[in-house]
Amino acid sequence: MTPFLSKLKQFWQRLSTLDLSALVFAIFGAIVALAGLQGSAFGFAKFLAACCGVYLLVRLLGWWRNRLLWSLRNRLIVAYVFIAVVPILLILILVILAGRIVYSQLGAYLLYEDIHGRVEMIRDISEHIAAADATQQTPQSSGPEGTSGGKKKRAARLPALTQEESERILANQSHTVHDRELPGLDIAFSDDIALLRNVAGPAGNSFAGIMQQDDRPDDPLSLISMRAIPRPHGLRLVTLRVPVTPEFLASIAPDLGAIQINLMEPYLPGTGRGAVYTSGTKQYVLAKPVVAKARGLQRPMFWFDTAVEVVSRLDAAHLNRDGRVESLWPVLAVFNARPSHLNARIFSSLGELRDTYLWLFLGLGILFLLIEIAALITGIVLTTRITTAVSDLYHATQFVQASDFSHRVNVQHSDQLGVLGESFNKMTESITDLIEEQKQRLRLQNEISIAREVQNQLFPQQVPEVPGVQIEAICKAARTVSGDYYDFIQLSPTHIAIAVADISGKGISAALLMASLQAALRSQVLAPGTEHLSTAELVARLNKHLVRNTGDDRFATFFIAVYDSATRTLRYTNAGHLPSFLISHGKSTRLDKGGMVLGVVEDYEYEEGQLSVPVGAILVGYSDGLVEPENVYGEEFGIRRVEEAAIRVQASEPRVVAESLMTAAEEWAGTPEQADDMTVIVARLQ
């Protein structure tokens, strides 16, 4: 088998059932997508395949990460990438984003200034027309000969013009001068000033700005300036209007690319007309776009001269069909531009100094590049020194693995890696002593194993046969020898005693105390007639035994229950142990009557609890090792979760219930390592 096939086989064997299932679903979804199959079932299959693909990608990245980061050299490279390269890239991205924001704002500013410059232009035109009209309407003074005016040669009087002729001459003069900047300029005179009053207010005599008029479907948006001209018989309104047409948009903001003005109208719920634009408490949708004629995005000057797309808001006055005027009506301007053209606009004021600043920028860039190259070379040298020292240590460990303790690491530098090499040499010098200590430890472990075998003989070797009673128990020691104890003893054909205890401490000392407690318990309950003995009295006797035969620092928590299958009565006493519980019909009853732990106070009176057992109930006893496992957040598994886990499987066999409780606690901890002995005993009382 080739190395490639060998690695492929190892990879395949490493896949779990979940991985294989995800792979199958991902392949099936890819086939469905490529075949173009439609339908809700196929859509769900595609979604499930996408989820499986993400799962497989995460798994593959984890495997690849472990393979990549096994070598210290690769770890250092990855560290340098995250320390040096990633921050630089993030800064570059931030600079690019900030630059695009600045360019977007600059483009919006240029468009705004150009449009409002045209508005100011028609405002000035309306003022000039008003001033010229006032001059035309003022009668000429003839003055006496002796006056200063009479000293000059009298000018010939101009023929009188009608109002229409005067207005036509003023309009023609304005067209001659401004038609290029204001394509489509329309100048109108009227005696009706109602529109001006609606827009500018009752006291306003002029208005200039952007107006959207619903009564003009062909060109609803325009730049408009209105001014009231006093006349002897009232006010005369001059209106200058420049419609916002494709031709007009083609003449503004030459530094920008394509320009589109979007006219808005109120949004009516239920119409479903495209995207909704919200301004304050009002909502709008697109009514009509106006696209600049013969304008497109400029050609890029270099490869990273990417376009910026901008949406900007212009405020207009909105004239409804019923004559109502709404101010601050949104008009959206959409345009694009090249940063190079905007840069030319920004630096146009520098003139000849522009090249100086450019060369200065290039010089700083080259300097920074040289500094980066020097930093890279320094990093390579340091990395090589570090990886060489680690490689030497790795090869030295291979000698140790081959039981050759004479090999020494060549220490070349007096830095921390050199000290590490010296420490390794010292370690190999004392390795023989460590091996001897290990042998002694193995002998001790063998002795503990023997103690474990002896302890196993203390646990019940067979299940008592009591009608309607099924019992299972599991005990997992945190160390080789457990300090937990459980027992079930048949007292009569219909009576059975169930006990569970937790001895203080762990290891051999706890096992010895457990053996003493087991012997004392069996000596008490195996006497004739003990099936009627009070559990409180039984626990009190065990307490005296432990107080008199153990040290002051030794104690035990203890729970015992005596069940009579004939009367379905359960009597129990809990001596400081975690409360066992009786589960029936999805409810849990905790058995907590009793008293304090055994082995502390000699003459202590315990209490007996008694209850009737429903048909099909299960009794669960356990040690604290089952409730104390903590998850990654420091939360204990707890009694409540033990009860909930038991209720979920209460209909199962006692062995299944016990295994489920053990599994639930281990899954909660997320690690198979135990901090304490774990014991659970389950009895089904039919």
C-alpha cells in the first residue's frame, strides 16, 4: 500500500458515524443542486446539505489545524502572522473603508454643491430680472437746464415698452447668457403668486430650491426660483425653472460617473412596490428615476482604482396635486465615481507641489518596506535559532525513548533555550532514579489493585430474589479503590434492605472504613427478626460502632431503606447522605428524614421515614460523586438534574436507568475524569 493510500485509510478510520452521515447528506444535496430539482423536499435537502457542509468544513479545519500546528516552526509562523500580518491587514482594511467613506462623502458634497450652485444661479437671475424690471418701470427725470443733469447732453428717450415686451427681452437675455449652464431653463411671468405663498409663507417674497410637483408628470423635479416683483397695481411673479432631466444631470459634477436621481412617493402598505425608504416617521418608495444622459463610470487609472457607489439624500419641496406643499421631501441621488478622479479634484489646489507630495509618499512607502524586510529577516533568524534548539531537544527525546540516557543536548547559547537544554541534560542524569521510583510505584499500584479486588468482594455478588423487586447498582471509583459503599440484603422472603454510603476520604483508608461499615451492617441485619427493626435504631447502632472504632476525622454519610413487598411499605433513615428519591408517575419524592452523618456524635437519635410505594415506582440512591461534576461554566450537575434524568427513563429497566444517570453526569462534565467516586443504585418496586 502506498503512503498516500495508507494516510487515506487512516483518515477514513478516524471519521465518526456523524462525519460519514454528514458526508453522505452533503453529497446528496450537491447532486440535487446540480440536477436543478425543485420542491419543498429538495429545498430542505439542500438546506440540510449546506449545514452538513459547514459541519464538515469545521471538522476539516480542526484536523488541518492539528496537522499544521504540530511543528513548532509552523506554530511560530502562525504566531507571526497573527502578531504582525493580521494587524497590518486589519489596519489596511480600516484605512480602505475609511477612504471609501471619505470618497463617498466627497462625491456627495460635489454633487450637492453643484446642484445648489445652479439653484443659487437661478436665484441670482431672478434677482437681476427683478432689478431690471424695476429700472424699466421707473420714469426718467427731465431736470431743469440749470441742474447738473441739465448740464449734460439730454439723452434721447427710449420708446415705451409694454409689460410683455419687457419681460420677453429680459427672458431672452437670460437665455443667451445661461442656457449652457442651465439646460431647459424656462422663465415665466404671472400675476398668480399663490404657489410662492404656499412655499415661502404669507410674508415671503422669494424662494429658490428643488421642487417636486405632482402636476407635472413629464418633468416633476426641477430647480426653481420664484420672486415677487412689485408693480403699481400689485405683485408680478417671475418663475425660473430648470427641469432635472437626463440632459441636465449630464452637465453637473463632471468628476463623478453615472448619476441617477430617484423621485420618491409615499409608501402605501400592501402595494409591494420595491424597497421602502424610511425618513423620520414617514415611509417612501421609488416613484420615478432620472438617469444622466451619456454618462458612465470613468476608466480606472490603476488596478486598485475601484469605484465607490454612493446614495445621497437631497431635500426638496413637494407640491401635491391639491396644492399642499411639504418641505424636506426626500430625493435620493445615486452615483458612482473613481477615487483617482476625486483625488485629482482634492489635490488640484496644490499645483506643482502635487508631485513633491507624491514622491514624498513613495519615499516613505519604500522606507517602511525596507523596515518590514529587516523585521522579516530578524524574525527568520530568531525562528531558526528557536526551532534548532527545539529540534535538538526532540532528537534527544528519541534517544531517551530508546533507553539511551547517555545522550546530551549540545548547548550553544546562554539564553532561555540554552538553560532548557541544560535542564534536559540534568533530567537524563537523574532518569535512573526516576525509573526506580516508577518501579516502586508500580509495586504499590499492584497492592492497591489487590485491595480493589478484595473490596469488590465486599459488594453484593448476587441480587436478592424478592417478589416485585428489581435491583441494579453501578460503582465507579475515582481512584483504584473506592470510598463509596452500596449493599442490598434480603431480610425475609418479602423484605429487602437497600443501603448506600459515602466514606470520607478516598483510597485505601476509605476502603478500610467501608469494610468496617459493611461488616457492622451485615452483623446487625442478618440476625433473626431484624426485618421489623426500626431503621432509625439500626443507624444509631452503626453510628456508635463508627464513633468507637474510628478516629475523630473519619465519618460516613449513610442511607438505608427496608422495603416490604407484601404491604408495599418503605421505611428508611438518611444519616447525612444526599436524599435518595422515589419516582412514580413522573414525580419525585425525596427521602431526607434521618439525621446527621455517622461517626461524629455517639448518642444521637435518628428519625425513621415511612411511605407507601405506588406500583411501578423506582427507588434511586446515589453518592455525591454523581451530583458534583461541573461543566465548563462551573455549574454542578445537581440533584434536580439527576431527578430529571431518572424521570426521563423511569419506564426502562433498572440497569438502563443506572447507566443513563452515569452517562448524563459524565456528559455534563464533558470529561471522563472523575473528581470523586460515583455510585448509583436503582430498585424497581413492582
